Amino acid sequence: MSRKIAPSAGIWLRRLQTSHGRIVALGLVVVACYLPLWLTKLVVGALHGSGSIFMAAALGLGLYRLWQQRSELATLEANESDRMLGYFLIVVSLLLLPLGFTTLWMQRLIWLQSFAGIALSTWGASVFGRYPIPVFLIGLGLFPEPTAVGMTLWKTFTPPQMLERLMAWSGTLGLQAMGQPAVLADAVSIALPGGAVRVDWGCSGFDMATMMAIASLVVGLALREPMTKVVLMVAIGIALALIANIPRIMLLALSEAYWGKAAFEFWHGPWGGQIFAGIMFTIYYYVVIGIRKWRINHRPSSDPL
């Protein structure tokens, strides 16, 4: 009795019988080898409040946008030079595979190189210009440590401790407005009678602002908003993250001064960060909905959604 093969499985088996299919399969092997590491980092990062979940959303949205264009992609065919370049990138990715287990940067670069090789050898270089948004989203989703890169750029082009000083000053003013005898000490510390907290880089709000910028970008592109609205959403997300960080610093100062170490560690740790993030994203959600409703209510009748 013969065993029937599903149509999709039969297509893949036929593709593997070609040289192109086998080389593309090697590129997918590279992707598969790093997949457990990527999933682990995604779960750990999500539990600790990092922006990894938004990077994954960007990657997923980019791949989904390409999947939506599968009929058009099926009509594209790489020329000989693009195909050879793509094969070269895939083979080099396979040779560099062991190095990706040592550093995150190398892992993501090899992963991007493998994806680029598959796209080049299958559809040609024109695919990058024809579908810039999905390509950008995939690249963004695989970009390693965006907050670290942003921090380097910020510290390169701004005065030392600029954001930390601003947050400490704003937190001090906020506490004074509440009637607390807060004093700004050494420009980056908030002192109260029961204790003091120092606003270091991790409490400056920059990481959360970066997360909000990425989240706003992904949400705007997912909703297919005009680029002007996407830029506005990103700006609002960054501003909201920085403004929301001020009451968080005030709460940390009160915890350190009056409520004890356990309270400070709670609000300074992952759970406290998640609570603040949840409140901030709830506010941001209603802001996004407001922008979208404004666009619908003010669009010309001939302008499609």
C-alpha cells in the first residue's frame, strides 16, 4: 500500500532535488541552529522587560508582509550573478556558523547574511527595492542590542550624564511639589531625610524610550498608517516613556527613604518595571486609538483606509 504525500510536502521534496533547493536548505539550517538561542533570549528578555518582544514582533510582521506577497514573489527570478552571490553568502554563513554561538552580534549578522543569501538566490536583488518595508522590519527584528547602540550614539553626541541629570532634577521638583523635603545632590542624586537614590543610566528612561520607539514603529506599520503618522507615534512613544520615568524615579526615592529596602527592590526590579510598563502601554494604546480615530474622521471621503 503506497503512502500519500501531502501536496506541500511534495513541493518541498521536489525543490530539494534541485541544486538551488539544497543550497537554500543549507541557509535554513543556519537559521534553525540559532532558533533555540533566539527563542531563549526572547523569553528571558520579555520576563525582564527588555524590548526583545517588540523586535520579535517586527521580525514576524516583516515575514508576514512577505508572505502576503507570495504570489508576486513567485513571479520573480534571480539572474545568474544574483544567484551566485546569494549562494556565496549562504555558504559563508554555514562556515561561520560556530562563531555565532559565542557572541550575539556575530549570531545576528550570520543570520541576516543567510536570509539575504536566500532572498538573493531565489528572487534577485530587486526584491529589496520592491518590498522595502518588509525588508526593513526583518532587519530591525534581527538587529542585535538596539538599546546598546542607541546608548553609544546618545553618549557620543550629548554632554555627560545629560539624561540622568534631567531625570534627577525633574524627580526632585516633583517630590518638592508633593511637599517632600527633596534635595538634588551631586546633580544626579535625589536626597530625602530617610535616604537618597542615585539616577544612573539604567534609570534614565532611555531603554524604555527605545522600546517605545520600536513598538510605535511596529504598531504604525502594522496598522498601515501614513509615514507622517508613524513618525508622530514614535515621537509620542519616546516622550511618554521619558515623562513616565519621572514618577517612577519619585516612587523609588520614596521607597528608599521611607518604606525600606524590600519596597525599593520591588519597584526597582522586574515586577515594578513591568507594572510601570503596563500602565505606560495602556496609556499609549489609547493615544494610538485616538490618532487612528482622528485620521478616520478627518480623511477625505475618497481616501481609502
